[in-house]
Amino acid sequence: MKWRMYPLERIAEVAGGSTPKRSRSEYWDGNIPWVTPTDLPMPGSGIAEVYDTVNHITERGLRSCAAKLLPVGTVLYSSRATIGKIGIARVPLATNQGFANFTPKPGIESKYLAYALLYFTPEIASLAGSTTFKEVRRGALKKYKLPLPPLSEQRRIVEILDQADALRKKRAEADAKAARILPALFYKMFGDPATNPKGWPIQPLGYVSGQNGLITDGDWILSQNMDANGSIRLIQLADIGIGTFLDRSRKYITEEKFLELKCTEVREGDLLVSRMADPIGRACIVPNLQQRAITAVDVTIVRPDRKVALPEYLSALCNTEYFLNKAASAATGTTRRRITRRNLEKIEIPIPPITEQMKFAALFKGLAGNIDKQQQSSEMLEVLYRTLLHRAFTGDLTAQWREAHMKELLEEMEQQAKALENRMP
């Protein structure tokens, strides 16, 4: 049994949003929730259940603009700039003009429609073209076709995906709790670096290289320098998390290119500090990659003199609010802000005795090992979730269930098709 494909305008009422005039105080601070894209999670990270919002408008504000009061169950989909943020209205609400909103017609499950939009967002986003300001026009969205199983199968799909999503969220909550342990330990042992309550000596970051260390930028590697068959890995900004090596990129250069460009080799235990991409200044320690590596030019390699500072201490320090704020304030540029290595080296930091740093490093290593295991678990759950999404919308996920309920489903599909045909615009 093959699912039929329907354009969105056939399975939902499609509406946009609008913004009342900000200058009219009588339009604002009412009792109507008013959604903007910032109220919703980033694309791909989840589907928000929207009960309330930061901003509210009044009845007069609603009547003054093109926004509509959307009913419960409407699927909210950001269609401008950041395309693919998704929420479901759980109270009557309105949105700004950054949304295309889909109120499902009878026989369409809201959560199924939301999951379908989530899965097909990469394809939908391609409809925006290649302009600087991305927008998928409502007309194009109305014509976009989605697979539509019978209602009972929609609900079965939602049930399975909700279970997988719940596991993802629990894992994310556990990760967030674990991520707070290390900063708390740092503050307990060393105090807030912004106030330095324990009176540690203050030095610029550049001081930690001492006599036996190194602080330098990564290498300028162009796309034509890369080679998928190369043996030397190029660590990129995407690999640098807040205290965690994310291991996301897979770019390489050859040994010959390494020698030709006179690259600086990155070692296990080096600290990598990001000079751009928020948050600027975030840092992580290079793990055992089991291969040679270099890093990109917008990353600073800090190889401290271990008589002066340890990478575990510096990693925790660089990811404090104090250091990140200092790095951000020293960054320059408009569209792509970055901090120069020289300015990075000038940021003043407290440097406790090496014996105190060693105590922290021992605890750091134990916690970091647990965090790495949790990260691997999170990545496995994410792969499982993406696999289930793919299977859901290719029909594989519910294939056995469908076989067991074939007679009822065929009848449902027939009724569904007639109902949708009768509602043709």
C-alpha cells in the first residue's frame, strides 16, 4: 500500500503572521501569545509545544495587522532567515511574519504534520534559492507535497517518534547536568576569575607558553589544498565545543602538502581556542586522534609550559563567562567577528600554583572521560532518531503494523481521499 502525496494547501489551512506597530502601546502586553522564531528551538533540535511566549499582543493589536488568531493544533513553521523552526500551538495564538502556519484539516494529526515538516526541512529550505536573505514563499510551501498515511497510521508514527524524542531529551538533560559539574568544580577550587577572590597572580594568556610551550595560529588551508585521501587531519571550528572536542569534521591534507605549507602539527593535550564563531574564545583539549593533525587558521593552538599552566586548567578557564566575555569584547568585524591571536594573548587570567592545577587536572580527567561517554551515547541516540525519521516517511517504520491492519487502513485511506477531494480549493 503506497501513501498518496498531497500538497500542503490540501491538508492544512495555510496562514502567515504579522507585527503590530511597536509605537502603539495599546497593541502590546495583552493576553494573546505572539510567537517569533526566537521562541522556538533551532531547526532539527525538536518540536516545541507552545503554551506561552515572551511577547503578547492585544485584541486591538491583532486587528491592526495581518496576523490571525490561530487555533490550538496549528503547526508553526519558520519560513524566513532560519528556516525550519517548528512548534505546535497548544493555546490560541498569533505569530509574526517569519512564519508559515498550518492548521491541519480533519483527518490530519498535528504532530504527524510537524514531524513531516521536520524531516523534509532540508528539501523545503532549498526552495528559498541562493539569496542572502533566505525565505521560502508561502505559495511554494502551499504546493509542496507530503506523504499522507491514514490517520491511525499517522498516530502510530507519532507514538514511535515521540518515544525516541523523549529519550533524546532525557539524554540532553543528563548531558546538561553533567556539563555543569566541571565549571562548578573550577569555581569552587579557584574562584571566579572575574574577581579573583583567592588572589592568584594575574598574567596575560600569552604568558602560559613559558620557555617550553607554544602559542600560534592554525594554518591557512584552502579547499584546493585538501585531499580526501590525505593522511593528516584538518581540525576545524566545528570540532571545537565548549570544553569538548566534538569530532565533527572529516577534512584531510597529504603529507606532501603539510610539508609544502610548513604546517604546525597539533598534538594530543594541546588546547585549541576558537577565534571566531560564537562563542568566540571557547576551548577544548585535543584528544588522542590516532592520526596526525593540523588545525584551521581561525583556531589558536596553546601548548602551555607545564611548569606554568596545565591544559585542563586553561580549558576550564577559557570556557568561563569571564574569559568568553573578554574574548567577545576584543573581537572585531561586522558580519564575521573574530579575535586576533595577539588580542587573545593579552587577556589577563589568574594563574594558581601548579600543584593546585594538578589537583584540578586529576578530577578533570575523570569527569571528562564520563562526559565523552555521554557524548557518544547522545550521538548514538541522535543517529537512531534520524534513522527512525527516515523510516517513518519512507513507510518502513510502520510496515509490519500496516500489514496487520491492512483492511481497516485501506478503508481509512479511501475515506481520507474522498474528504480531501471534497475540500479542494
